[in-house]
Amino acid sequence: MFKKILIAEDHEIENSGVINTLKEMQIQDFEFVSYCDDALRKLTKALQDKQPYDLLITDLSFQQDHIQQNISSGQELIRQVRELQPLLKIIVLSSEKRPMAIDELFKTYNIDGFVSKARNDGKELKNTMKKIYKNEIVIPQEILNSIRNYSFDFTEYDINLLKLLSLGFTQSEIESQFKKENIQPYSKSSIEKRLSELRDNLRAKNNIEMIVLCKDLGII
């Protein structure tokens, strides 16, 4: 099992749950940091001292305060950690619920596991740690189910279209904006057709429901 763990989390009440889980697993060597900059410094020093951490558990959101930080999010921390220590196991422990945003953590940031902050997150964290210690990738089943339900690929065109729609642009205004930015196809009929296809793919009754769904999924 993991012997040296670093936890990046800025809420003390969340830390207590992680501490209980680690004690149950009889893991003694762990440290907490409240800032991403501190996490990177500790990981760097541990490598220099030839006593590296073998697991990072991090949140995604960190509350800003009077202390200036270079790294303000868990995503940026993970990106820099991957450059520093590519083989370090990483678990994200977060309240993030959007399936596409969580899927992006695996595809772009190459995390090893995701645990959703919830009532039973201690049990889930323990199970996830055991699995990734055996080199498994742990994606929550509910996330896999949501991704499978909306498994088609959104193009850059689709995302631009949905973003403008979410900002209250009419189809005529989207046509003008696309024409201005030379985003093809920009005819109103093409925009209407693609919106219809997206609604069908997402099984949305109307554009409003589609936009709400896309925000929940993390597409926009």
C-alpha cells in the first residue's frame, strides 16, 4: 500500500474525513497542504531528497485569500505535477459533478482515480486507493454511464454554437457572429439543422433543456 501521501485540500472539515480513512488503512506518513503552490514545493523537495511521495490526493477548487498563489486550481497543479513526477499516482477528491469535466481529468490530466465528495466518500476513497495501487484506473460508474449516454463527439463548431446560444444569442445573431468570425457553415439553415441534430442526440425537448443539460455535463 502507499507509504507517503500528500493531500492538497483547503477545508479542514474535509481533511478530517481523509485522516480517518488513512488511519483505518494504517497509513502513517501523510501531510496536508492548503495551497497548490505548497503542494508543488513539497513534491519537488521530496524528489530532491530522494524520498518522493507515491500518492497525491487533491481537490480541484481552492479558495483565494490574501496569500498570492501561482497555482490556483487542482487542474493546474496536476498538470505541473505530471511534468515533475510523471508516474506519481493522483486521486482527485472533489465535489465536481459534471461528467464531461470529470472525463476530461482522465483524458487530459491523466489522473488515476476520481472520488466524489459525498456521505460515503471515505469508503470510496479507500476502495479507489486500493485499486490504483494495483495500477487500475478508477472512474466512477455513474460517470461512465453518463458518458456512454452521450458518447458522440462535440466538435469545436458545436461548442461555439452552444456557447452563443447559452449567452442568449438568437439564431440570426449566431449567423452574423459566425459570418464575422468565418466559422463555417454560418447560414441560418445550417445552424437550425445542427441545433436540431444536437437536440436529438441529447434527447432534449428544446434549446433551453439542451443548454441546461450541456452545462450539467460540462460541455459548456
